[in-house]
Amino acid sequence: MEPAEEPALGDTEAGGVGESAGTTDRTGDTHRTDSAERDERSEAIDAAESIVHALGDGAYVLDADRNRVFVNDRLREVTEFSEAVLHGSHPERVVDEGYWDPEMGKRYREAVERVLAGDAADERVQLTTTLADGSSVTTETRLTPIERADEVVGVVGVIRDVTERVERERELERLNDRLERLAGFLSHDLRNPLGIAQGYLDLARETGDLDRLDPADEALDRIEALIDDALVMARDPQAIGIDAGPVDLGDLATDCWKSGDFGEPAAAAELVVEDAEP
């Protein structure tokens, strides 16, 4: 009986080569796909760079790793930062060089990461930047995604100087604060002497005693003085001198007692201040 014929070595090798060739073909497809995706991402970045280059505002392009891969000439002119800072990891390099404080860097990084993650299509971040010449500027950076199909592959940042706008907003806040203080003054400080004047006028009508008009007249003088102070406070609050220091509580209470702002003390009333030392 003849032994069973073994498979030829060539057949085994052929099967192995066939499988290996199949694997090589699939790997090649993967390489071609990865390369195509990289090319598409690069094309999207290049297209964004062309747009950024033409903008009149300072602008730049970030890749998916938050590296600035393109900066337009306007941003170079305004900041005068070195190329290493302009093209470094953003915002880490700017923070390391002292142009932003860490808190600003944190706010900016979080905004960029929201755009890169696809969680936001438009982020605006207000920042104060120290420029290369030592001056500072307040800017608003608008961050928008660079998309390839449904994937965010980078971010465009457009920077606008909002220093004047921010100063106007601060001035408006100061004005609102003055108006609030004025409203509190009018509603409280004027109410006491006004009530006193009204009370004495009513009393003079009821009794016919014209001497009752003297305290009312004093209260009206007090109101006039308060109105003058209010006008100064509204127009130029810096003109009102404020001296902070210890106050003798006894003297203060006596002044209030005699001012008439709280009405005429009863005949038997007596002012007693305990522990009046400042």
C-alpha cells in the first residue's frame, strides 16, 4: 500500500502567499484612506488660511491640537509677538510668555475645546492681552469651526479690539451706580425733612400758630442743601470730599438730634449716649 500523497510545498506556499497578498491589499487600502483623509483635512485648513489671510482683523487658524498653523499679517503687526509665540501651542505659549494670565488662558482653552468637540459653532471670548511693547488691549475673539464633512478639523479665530467699547460699558456701569445712589438718597435723606416740613405746616393750619412755620422753614432749607449735594453727586461725584476716619458717636448723635431731620424733640426728651468713644 502506497503512502498517502502529501500536499506539495508549493501548494501550501501558494495558499500562504494568497492570504498575505490579501492582507497587503487591505493595508494598502487603509493607507490610501488615511492619506485621503489627511489630504481633505489639509485642504480644509488651507481654504481657511486663504480666508484668514484676506481679513482686515487679526486672525489665525488652529489645528485640531490647538497649534496655530497660520497667522495673518494684521495679527503680527498689532501684537509684535515672535513667530515662536504666534505659531506655538495656543494658549499655553501665550500664557507662558506672560501675555495672558492663567485664568484667561483657561477660559480661552475651554472655549476652543468646545468648538473642536462640536459642542459650539460660535464662541466669543473677551480677553485682555499684554502686547510686546508693554501696553494692554481688550479684545473679543470669535472662534468658529473648520469642518470637513461632519468632522471639526480646526478652528478660525478672529480678533477685534473692543477696548473703547469696554471702557464705555464701564462708564455706563459707573453712571448706573451713581443713579442708584442718587435714587437712594432722594428716597431716604429727603424724606425726613420733607415730612417734618409737612407736619409743621399741618400743625400751623390746625392751630393758627405761625411760630410753627419756623421749623418748617428750617426743614425746607435743609431740603435745599440736600438737593444741592444731590446735584453735585449726580454730575461730578469726585467733587464730593469723603474723609474716612473715627467718629465721636456722641457728637454725631447730638448733630442729628439738633438737625431737626427727625422732628422736634419732646420737651421732656433727653439725649443719652453711652460708650460714645470712637
